Amino acid sequence: MINGTDLRNAMISAANNIAKHKSSIDKLNIFPVPDGDTGTNMSMTIGNAAAELEKVKEEKTAGEVAHIAASALLRGARGNSGVILSLLFRGFSKGTEGMDTLGGSDLVNALGIGVEAAYKAVMKPAEGTILTVSRVASEKGKAAAAIDDDPVYVWSAVCKGAAEALENTPELLPVLKKAGVVDAGGKGLCYIFEGMMSVFRDGVIIENDGDEEEKNSSASLSDDFFRNAAAEFDQEIHYTYCTEFIVGRNPEVQKDPEELRTFLETMGDCVVVVSDDEIIKVHVHTEDPGNALEAALVFGQLLTVKVDNMKEQHRKAQETEAARKEDLKKEEIKPVDPTEEIGFISVAAGEGLATLFKDLGCSYVVSGGQTMNPSTEDILEAIKATPAKNVIILPNNKNIVMAAEQCIPLVTDRKVIVLPTRTIPQGLSAMLSYDPESTTEENSVKMMEAAGNVNTGMVTFAARDSEFGGHKMKQGDILGLENGKMKLIEKDYVHTCSKLTRSMVNRATSFITIIYGQDVTEEQANDAYNRIKSHVSSDIEVTLVNGGQPVYYFIISVE
């Protein structure tokens, strides 16, 4: 039988196991834009539960442990995959309520309740996803429990069923098959089940000793050691330049890399030299990077070189930290009573966008977006701090909608309404259409109608080499997306912005808003604005906004 301690350890083991593999899961995401965050979201979600369970020192029943884990998972849920994971364990918690210990049938019956809840929560559940993997795992587990109620025997069937279902996901989702990958969320769930199995079967908590993807990459030789060793020395700045480089070793040179280390120690500090048969990785703080590089050329060719002025970096970091602390003082979120009729919360990344949403009437802007999905807890805190009886949330990203919806049953002193806006332009258009003379229900309808009339363009970069939707792209290529669909693959983001915007304009277009990101200079933004302005009708109003958003060079709204 599985007692409370066993279940606690199993959840911690599961969190550690997926944390070890989150990078490889992230890379399974099909779309080549910087959105590979399934593994990260799932890891952070269950990691929240592990952190809570590690605080538990006294003995708890299995049902009590499941309840603690489910509550932490829900509040820490990030992204659609994290929300679905939290729903699986919320159902698991309901199925184990009041139980001291769990047999095999108890485990899979509880899992089945979670699977049912997850399917119900998704508007159009697709097979070939984490849902399929969880369902098949539950079914295989129940079949095993009918033969033998031993928890290890049953959970072994759960793991096996999950693995088989995962391998079959490409047959159920053609887009997976074309990309040559399995479902990322399903893969993450397999790691979680396997982490639990390690405790159920062997009593062993899998340790989180670093991401396996990085450790096993020959191109990132001893990266964890390299980073950690270098970081140990970064307390005081005695030399100006942090110099890092990789040397491709010349097989004809028989010199020992330790000779390079010895030399570097005479001209700087914080020396780290790691080598294998093919490369030498070097980190050194020095006043003369050129000398260090010249000494390295004796061993072979320089493959990469990175030189940073640490004193300048330190100065900027101090300024940034001071500004951050000042912002935290200004933005401290405290719960308040609902006194006003209606309030708004938006999700956005970038100081400019946050200011824009606040100017339009949002009480709070939760920081987040692509690759940095906020948790349910983050959104919940903002809801409680909004002094309104009716709180409307604009997620502005399809991967944040479910996390926002999980807040609805958690709030009892005010009504929470989630308008499923999927892009920043949709959120902005929704806010612009708000009518203070209308009721909350009327505004909800009007705002979603306005959001539906917006076309969204996005300019970003390819995170990896890929083929998607008939388009081949190389890592670093500039991508133009219209309403989430690939339209352009270019080399210059200003040109892409202009070309994409012009292609989105039609006879009904009245407004164009160009929102430029943190990696675009004001000069480049004005260049894009002028190109667009000169190619569209003079009747169309074109506006340029500094959004300061990461990941996307430009976000374009066409109405």
C-alpha cells in the first residue's frame, strides 16, 4: 500500500524527473518560433507542488498529501500543459480524499477522475496530446488493477500505457508525424509517472542533478560545471574583461591544455579550462583578451569567442536592480475589497505595453506572454488586488487562457470573467471598446466582438531549423505570422514588418498599430513606420507604439 510519505516522495521525485528533462521536452514543440516552453511550464507547475510538500515534516495521510499537491499545482499552473497537469492531480486528490493509504485500484480510479476533469476542461479536446496519454495510462492501469491490486504492478501498467500512447501520438496528430516528434505534453507526463514509479517500486527519489539535455550535449562540454565554477568567482571584479572561448583542437598538436590554464593564471583570474578530445572551453577574467586568444591558437582554431566588459555590466546591473526594487515598491500587490462595479486585468510583457493597458483602464497588468506564461497564482493575486465586483481578465495569449480560467472557482467575493483574447492587439481592441454606460454582460460581448475584428501580425525569429506548413527555415530567420499562420520568411525584421503589414491591409482597413519590441531601435521602428505609411492609403491611420516586448520584434494590429 502507498502511504502519505510514499506519495509525498513520489511527487517530489516526479518533479525532479521532469526538471531533468525539461529542455528536451521544450524542443519537441512543433512551431519553430520561440515558444518551446511545454517542459518548462510543466516542470514549474509540479515544482510548485514539490516545494510545498518538502515543507511537510509531520506524517500525513495519502489523501492529505494529494490535497496539498493539488492545491499547489493549481496555483502554480503555467500554460495549457501546466493547467491540464493540475487538473489531473486535482481529480486525483478528489479520488483519494479521506484515504490513509492507497492500493493499486485506488491510484488508477483517482487518476481516472483527473483524466475526466481534464477532458471536460478543454473546449475541443484533441487526441494525440497529453490528454490521450493520460487517458490510455488510466485505462491500462485499471485493467491491471482488475488482475492484481498491488500498487507497483498497477503503476507499472500506467507507465507502460503512457509510453505506448505517447509513441502513437504522431499517428493521431498528422502535424506531429510530419515534424517527426511525439507530443511534448505527453512526454512530460511520462517523465512524471516514471518519477513516481521510482518511489513506488524502489523507494528512491530521483534527484534533480541538472538538465540531461545540456549534460549530454557534446557541444556544451561540462556546461553546468563550467558555468558554476565561473560563477563562484564573480563576486569581486579585479579585471575588466570576462573572456570565454572554445578552441577546436588540432589533432597534430600534442600540448596539454593544462599548459594553457597555467599561462592564463599568470594574466588573470577566475580561470576555468575544460577539455575533451575535440574542444577546449575556456573562461578567464583578464585585462588583455587578445593575449589569451593568441595563446589558445597554439592548440587549434577558435570556434567561438565572447568578451564582456564586466565593470560596465556590473554598473548596468546595479541600475537595473535599483529600478526593479523601485518598481516593486510602486507595484506591491495587496488584496482589497471589491468596491467598484468593474475592473480589468491584462497579461502582457514589456513596459510600454503595460503602460498602454493601464492607460486604457486596466487595474493590473500581469507580466507574461510568449515563453513566460504567468501562473494561476500570479493572476489570482491581481484579481484579489482589483477593487471591483466584476473582474474581466484579458490573457492575450492562447496558452494563458486556461490558467486564467482556473481562477474563477478560487474567487468567492467577486465575479471573474475571462475574455479569451489570444493576442495583444485583440486585448487592446477589447479595452478600447469598453463602454462605461453598459452592463458588465453587455461589455463582455462588445469587447469580444471587437477582439474578433482585429488581424494580428507578428514578426519574430526561428528558434531552430525547421519545416512547418510547407515552409523551410533556418535558425535565426525572421518570420512573419498573420493570425498565428506562417506568411513570410525573411532576413530583415524591418522589411518583414513592412511587407507583412501591407499584405494584411484591405479596403476595409481603417487603423494600423505597429508595436515595436525591446530589440528594435527607435530608428528602425521609424523606418518600418515610414515604409508602411508610404505604401498604404492616406485614409488609414497608422500609429507607432514602443511596447518594449521581448521575443517579438513587431506586433501589428490591423483593424
